[in-house]
Amino acid sequence: MSKALFPGSFDPFTKGHEDIVLRALEIFDEIIIVIGCNPNKKPEIDPVNNLKAIRKVFANEPRVTVKLWAGLTAELAKEVGITNIVRGVRDVKDFEYERNLADINRQIAGLETVLLFARPEYACYSSSNVRELKRFKGDPTPFLPEGYKF
Ligand code: ADP
């Protein structure tokens, strides 16, 4: 069984994130979505509510699990015996950032990162844009997976 972690803030979880998970399932047998809980970064969405909401999105997909994690992704990977991480790339800014992260994770824990390019129609979707939209009373639903609310 091949498994990979998909770590991120997911604050909120967008259709872009969902698409990465669905495409990663073509490569791996199981995907574990890891909601990072960084004590220095207060998320807009309560992590436990987010966990429940993301689980609902994948309620009919037993190959996807969702977890909260407050430490380094590399530590979790070691704990559960996983050597692959999946991440998404929308543009060159993401590319530089992801390359750095991938290098660090390879060096500290021997993790290999599989990068999937964002589908063009989702490349402009970001959690921060969706948060901003909601703050100004816009409707975020077109950017969110079906059934996911925040
Ligand atoms: P982080 O704070 O760890 O970057 P995010 O929740 O912002 O967490 O993103 C998690 C991963 O999903 C990152 O690899 C990011 O580049 C990717 N991602 C974010 N939005 C999209 C999108 N619209 N399409 C594809 N990948 C995306």
C-alpha cells in the first residue's frame, strides 16, 4: 500500500486542495490530509471544525483520512512510516517555496515530495482570497468543495 501525506493550513480547504487530493489518489493508494496547527499562526477556522468539515468532503472516499498535527510534518511521517508528501504548485512563487520545503524535508527525514501542478481553472484559488471574500460578505461557495462550509 502506498501512502502519502498532504500537509497544509487548509484555512479554508478549497476546490484546489480537493483537486490535488483526488489526483494524488491516482498515484497513491491512500492520502492523509494533515491540517497543520502552528501555535504561532492562529487559523481563522477552528481546527477541529475544519477537521470535521474536510472529513465530510471525503466521507465516501475511504482512501482519504484527515488528521490534525501540531509538530513538524517530518516527525509525523516518521511516526506513521510514510516517506512521501504531496503538495500543489500554482505559480513560480509556490514553486520556489515548495522546492525549499521539499529540500528541507528530504534532508531532515528522507522524505520525497511529489508536486502536482494546479489545474489552470483552480490556479487562482487561494485560502487567503477566499477568507478575504468571506470577510467582505462575498459568497465563497464557488471556491469550496461541495458540502464544505466554514
Ligand atoms: P501551506 O500554508 O502549508 O502552504 P495551504 O493550505 O496554503 O498550506 O496549501 C497547501 C498546499 O496546497 C500547498 O502545497 C499549496 O501550494 C497547495 N495549494 C493551495 N491552493 C492550491 C490550488 N488552488 N491548487 C493547487 N494547489 C494548491
